[in-house]
Amino acid sequence: MIGSIYHVGLTVTDLDRSLHFYRDILGLRFLGEVLMAGKETETMFQKPGCQARVAYLNGSENLEMPPVELIQFVGTEIRQRPSDLFHSSISELCFYAEDADAVYQKLRAQGVECLSEPQAFDFRASGFGRSRAFYFKDPDGIILEIMQPLASDIP
């Protein structure tokens, strides 16, 4: 009935700022932008007069994943709430990295807020392997994660 994940959508307050972050800092590949408007858009988002700038980015040469969809609603104020891992919602978007420590250092050098340094996890007893991971935030405070599977644990 349901296939693979088609894309992951994030509502942002400033599409240009978010494109810079996801493309230029994280290294995702820009695929294009569309303007959604009209009856279908109003119906889908349940908002009369709704318009949305929508940009799509995909993995770098080394990263295959569903595209990230960035949505900025035009002429609509976006209510921001601090991201909180302890409330029911999508808690984070996780990206694979070959070297979590190198990514962490690069993000810190760019002034990106990281919630911690990379941490080591060992879930082999539960069948999930070992990894290094850390959380960080995008310009809107959306929580993202870098995950580095370790050694033979890479699929």
C-alpha cells in the first residue's frame, strides 16, 4: 500500500536563508523551486489564498536519500515554537556522515548551534550496531542529527 519515503517537508520562515544552510553548509544538492498557488494549494493546506515557495534538495554525491522539501508560506506569518525532543512530533531529521567529528567541527566553525559533541552509542546487543551521533539546529531551530555508523555496521 505505501512505498518508500518520497520526501521530508520542513516549514521554514525564510526560504533563501534555509537554502543557504541546507545547500551551502550541509552540502545538499539544490534540485529546484516551485510556487504553489491556486485552488488545489488552498484545499491541500486548508487555507484560503495560500501560496507557498517550495524548494527541493537531495543528497550530495555520497548521500542518497529522499529529498528535503523546504516550504515557505508567502504572506503568512509562521508561528515558531522552540524545537523540543520531548514533545510528540517529528523529533529530528537524521543525515548519514562518514565522519561525525569532522562534520561537527565544520558546523561549529560555521556558527551552527550543536546540542552536544558527537556521542558514541553501542546497540549491538539489540541488533542495531554502533554509531557516533549528535544533534544540531537549522536557522529556524529545527533539530537535525548527524549519524555515523561505525566500521562493519555500515549497511
